[in-house]
Amino acid sequence: MLPARSADRAAAPDGGTRSPAVGAQAPGSPAIHAINLSKRYRDTVALQGLSMTVARGEVFGFLGPNGSGKTTAVKLLLGLARPTSGEAMVLGAAAGDRETRRQIGYLPELFRFQSWLTAREVLILHCRLLRLPRHRWPAAAAEALHAVGLAARAGDKVGTFSKGMQQRLGLGVALLGEPALIVLDEPTSALDPVGRHDVRVIIRELRDRGATVFLNTHLLEEAEQVCDTVTILSKGHAVATGTLADLKASRPGVRLQVTGLPVGWRQRLAAFGTWTTDGDWLLVSDMAAGKVPDLVAAIVSLGGRVEAVIPERQSLEERFLELLEHE
Amino acid sequence: MSPVLTIASLTVREAVRRRLVAAFALISVVLVSLSGWGFYKLSHNTSITSGETGLAVPQAVILFMFMFSFVVALSASAIASLAISAEIDSGVLQTVITRPIRRSDILLGKWLGMTGLLAAYTAIVCSLLVGVVDWTSGYVPPDPAAAAVFVLAEGVMLLTLVLLLSTRLSALAAGVIGVALFGIAWLAGVAETLGAAFGIRAMHTAGQISQYLLPTDGLWHGAVFYLEPPAFVAQQLAGPRGEQADPFFTSTAPAWPYLTWAAIWLVLMLLLGLISFQRREL
């Protein structure tokens, strides 16, 4: 349970308000815990009762179509805006807490660095803002530049960078100081395929060292490749949460190639699920869990010969579209 | 280095990299060269008596400082207008504000950096001017350092007001409003002078109220006072009352209560700016 606090204090934009847990950053607590988080801008409801928990050390996908409230939720979690109601804890402290920000790396969706600084100078500036020891600045900047593939452009002004290179630099800045939580808001939106691959590699490396990654994206393929759990957001509230396997297995099925079935087989096998055909294949959907061996046995008992059995899972995209259709 | 000093040094570095300092230097050279030429011509003209020169040069110095105070104020307004809203709109502040730094550190750091730039600019131009005037005409104003401080204070007042406005308004709106208020305050100061000289109570009172609402013109009069030779003050006071209505003439130094109010006003504007920025959602 969260400590009792007023909603207004939960995310003071300056992060000046401190909860009793501030500084302790309770290691046992979840990386993010939000309860009934809502945000209203005059007549527009941007976020409506969002509750979610992100465990430490996982890659969490925050998915949703444009305008579903993803970026608003990120702003509330980072203390850039105040919730209209509800509350959130990040790394065991009130969302937006100033000291906890030392443990958070953030790549905003829309941002710019000082165009008149070089890439290395931007990183040194953020080392300074993070209050890293001065002797660590050069190595920390060099490591970040290397990690995001900008070592060769370290001395170039940011103003000469393409959007993709600025996004790489943004990721490098977010990695500084080995943060416990990295919030990436659409991190690959301006990147080419090589850049996207590099980001996926970095995310996996972050998970390997025990960091939590909060990935805000509308690219389902990206989420499918790196996320452990996801929350799907639509019209300001969560419509599904779980591991990728859970979400995709919600309507399991099987694809079969069978010969020698007698007349009337459909009626006798109808109880296993909904039957459709796709060329030479038979598709069974809406099956109960663990019923595939029983199905195969039933086909064999009817005299059918089972040539192939392929388990069917929904793609994340299919599941995503299905959930949004029901909204 | 404290976060305030980090932001202040970043502000100064930006001014250098974006060639603001180079622009200041170029303008200073042009201003001082032209004024040096003017003061030389004024002091070495055989058609003017030495008595007339003795009156003309101090007035020319005041006019130069009047023009320079405008340059300082407009520069203050321009740089302060870009400080907050413009950086939020461009997305630069989002990367800084999510670091373990107070918003007050950001605002105070920017204020400190910009004030430092204005102070250096004012000190250099005023020193060069005094040197050039002395070299070309042999005249040194009674207290040029005090006058420079008042010109700087005038600029810092406007800088602080526009910084407050920039926490909520766009750079364009904040800058335009700041410059307009500065102009209105100057005009109200003229009204106050005219009201005092001709006994028009309403104008006098309106001007006085304006000087409390925005103390820029009141501080400008402080600069004028420290540039006036005592003989010039005595001559103006002895002359017809129309001469005392001259907006470039002041017979008394700014009173301490007024200067105290100006300092309180400055702190109030800074506090309002801090509160406004603190409450702003990104």
C-alpha cells in the first residue's frame, strides 16, 4: 500500500515535496506503482484512473494508439505535471521526487538539446546536473557516446545532428549514471533500422544489469521483441495488462492438416472450439487450454490421419486491434 | 559547482556561443567610436565658447546614457523573453528539468547569468565612454560609476519582469509586453516631471504611482542625477520652470525609501517568477 498522501503532493512539478520514503528508494518496492491516476485538461480527459505496477528489473511496454494518454502518464510519473486525482510512486518515492530523479534516465518523445553544445558537452552537462563525481565525467560521457554509436561525432555541435542522431544522443544522456529506471518515450521514432536494432540491444543490456525499462511506444513489433510485460492503453485507461504470452494466449487455437475424416466429423468435434478452413488447413480457435492432445486423440479415434499440428497464437497486433475494437 | 552556478555558466556560455557577446562588443565599439568623434567635434569647435561647451558636453553624456539605457533595457528584455517558455516549447528544458535540480535553481541560474552579462556589458561601455569623453573633451561626470549602477539596475528590473512573464507567456508576448511597459513607465516619468514643474497634480501623482509600479524610470533619474555637474543643476533650478520640466534633468538623488522599494520590487518579481515556474506544468 502507498503511504497516505494527498493527490496534489504526489507529483509536485518541482519534486520539492518529499514522501517519508524519499531517499530510501525502498529496494523491495516496485519500480512504478500507480493507483487511479487521472489527468484532466479543462474539458479533455487525458488519463482516466490508470492503475499499474511495474516490477523492478523488467522491460515494461506501455502501448497504445496516438492520443491514448501514454505521454501524459509519463509526465505524471516524472512529476512534469500534477495528477487531477490518484497517486504514483516511482522507485519507492513520490512521483517527481527530486532526489529519486538521480536514479531515473529519461528520453522524452519531443526534445532538443542545446544546439550550440557538442555531444560531449551535453553529456558532461548532464553528468554535472546528476552530481556525478567530476573525475567520472569524461569516462561516463565516453561510455555513453560509445553505447549509442556517436563516439566519432563527440566533438560536433548538436545543431549539426540529424533527428536520429539527436535521438541517439538522448538515449546516451538517459543512460548516464547507471539509472535504476530508464523511461524511453518513443525511443526509435526517428531511427533507421540499424538504429532500432541498436536500441533493442541496449534495452536488453539494461535488463541484464538489472535496470527497469519503461518503454512507451506505439510500435508493437518493438514491444514484442523486448518487453516482458505490457499495458495497453486506450482513451486514457488500461484495457489489458500482462506478459506478452498471457495476452497473446488469451484465445489459443490450433492449425491442423488432417486426411481421412469421416462424414459428420464437424458435428462430433464441435465441442473443441470454433472450426474454420484455410485452404488445406483446418483452424480451431477459442480452444480451452490444454485440449490439443485430446483433440488429436479424438481425430485419430474417428479414423483421421493427423499430418501436422501447429499451435496458433494471436500476434500482439491482432490482440491490440481486438482490444481497441471493443473499446 | 552548485546547480544555480551550473545554469548561470550555461547561460553565459550560450551567450558567447550564440555570438551575443560578439554583438555586444561590436555595438560597444560602434557606440564609443561615434560618441568619441562627436565629443571631439563638440569640444574642438571654435564657434562654441568654452562656457557653452561646459554645458553641452555633460548634456551630451546624459543623452548618450539615455540611448545606452535603452540598449541595455531592450537587450535585457530580449534575452529574458527566451529564458523559459521558449525552452519549454523547443523541448530543451524537458531534458534539464527531469534531473535532480530544483526549478528555482534553473530560474535563479538564468537570472544570475543574464544579470552578469548585462553588468559586464554596462561596465565596459560606461568605462569606455568615460575614458573617451575625458580624452576628447577633458570632462568627467561627477559620479559615472553610480550612474552606471543605476542604468544597470534599470535593465535588471526589466530583465526580472520579463523573466517572470516568460514563465507563462511566449517569448514574443513576454518581450513585447516588457518593452511596452518600459516605454509606458518612461512616458509616465515625463508626465511626472511636467506635472511637478507646472503644478499639475494629477499628472504628478500618476507619474509617481507609475514609478512605484515599475521602477525603471525612477532608476533612470538616479543615473541622470549622478551625471549632472552641480553647476548645471544650479543653473536649471535658477532658470524658468520650463527648464525644470526637462525629462533629462533631475534636481535630487533618488531617496533611500524609493531605492528600498525598488529592491523589494525586484525580489517580489523574482519570487513571483519562481512560484509561477514552480506551478507550471510541462
